[in-house]
Amino acid sequence: MKAKPSAASGTSRRAALARNPRTQPKQAVKVKTQALPLPEAIVIRVASESDFPAIARLQQQCPDAAQWPLGDYSGCNTFLALLEKTPAGFCAWRQTAPDEAELLNLGVAPAFRRRGVARALLEALRNTASGALFLEVAENNHGAIALYTAAGWTPAGYRPGYYHHGTVNAVVMKKGS
Ligand SMILES: CC(C)(COP(=O)(O)OP(=O)(O)OC[C@H]1O[C@@H](n2cnc3c(N)ncnc32)[C@H](O)[C@@H]1OP(=O)(O)O)[C@@H](O)C(=O)NCCC(=O)NCCS
């Protein structure tokens, strides 16, 4: 995901975003799920600060997701997925330009995997964000790459040594134009 685990502190990430001249201030978003063929039991909604403890628990269960300080979720858009009314997954994203958005973090609790939760979160992102979507994923995260590929994302770049103190490369993936 977006931040290097070694640089996952809010300070580093915020500094990186602040350096990006195209980074836009956070704007209120309304999740658009009306076009989603969601299984009945999955609900995707915009997360609020009262959801942060649930997001913290989900994040802890997903070591392959970026481990952010909870306050960092205030600086971006976050969707929470409920499966059978239980927090099951989340994603964080940011509209970086009018025609470009970036998926910053994504995780689904192990107990709820392979039931379409991440697919539903990505659909909500696609239906809510504007323009082309981008993300970074560790090249050895084969499950996540399979998910993104199945959801229509394609490789768009490569960042050598992006994760784990320079030892793991990142693939940049893109969806849409
Ligand atoms: C990757 C992750 C988000 C997938 O979540 P999920 O809710 O299980 O994914 P879905 O059920 O929506 O999967 C949709 C499709 O993606 C593909 N897919 C998802 N996980 C996969 C895996 N581990 N291996 C192979 N294909 C996978 C499949 O095509 C799947 O459809 P299918 O189950 O009908 O075969 C989850 O495994 C996770 O949280 N991993 C740890 C955190 C992480 O890696 N985050 C991404 C960082 S970039």
C-alpha cells in the first residue's frame, strides 16, 4: 500500500502528501453503492472517527496492510465494510487530483476473506472516486495482486525497494483513465 512500512508514520506520509503539489485537501464524500451487485450481507459505508477502533482491530489483523497511526485516517477518505453487521474490512483513499485518485490502504479480516468484501470496497472506490485509480502493492503480495487483477487493475509502474527498508519492490497498478 501507500506508505513504506518503515516510513508508515503519519509524519512521513503526511509530509509526502504535502510535497505533492497535486494533493487536494480532503473533501466530504458520499459512498456510491447503488450500482454495486453486493451480496446482501455486505454493506459499505463511509467510516467516521467512531469507527477508528474497529479499523485499528482490522488493521492489526492485516500485517500486509500499511500500519497507520489511527489519526492518519482523518486525513483521507475511509470506507468500512460490514459483513453480517460486523466490521470486516476497510480501505482508505484520496482524491489526489480532479482526475486521479489513489488507494492508500486496504485490509479484510482473515475470518471474512474470500467472501467478496475487498471486491465490494474496490467497487465502492470506483463508483465514488473520480478519474484514474492508482495503488502500490508489494510484488510478493500475490493475494492482493490477484484481487486487483481480478478487479480490472493493470500494472502501470515499478518502484524498486519501496518496502521493508529497500528489500521489497512495489508494483504500481492502475484502473481507468
Ligand atoms: C487481499 C485482500 C484485501 C483480499 O480481500 P478479500 O475480501 O478476501 O477479497 P475478495 O473476497 O473480495 O476477493 C475477490 C477476488 O480477488 C481474488 N483474490 C482475493 N484474494 C486472493 C488470494 N489470497 N489469492 C488469490 N486470489 C485472491 C479472487 O479472484 C477473488 O475472487 P474469488 O474468491 O471468487 O476467487 C485480503 O486478503 C487482505 O486483507 N490481505 C492482507 C492485507 C493486504 O494485503 N492488503 C492489500 C495491500 S496492497
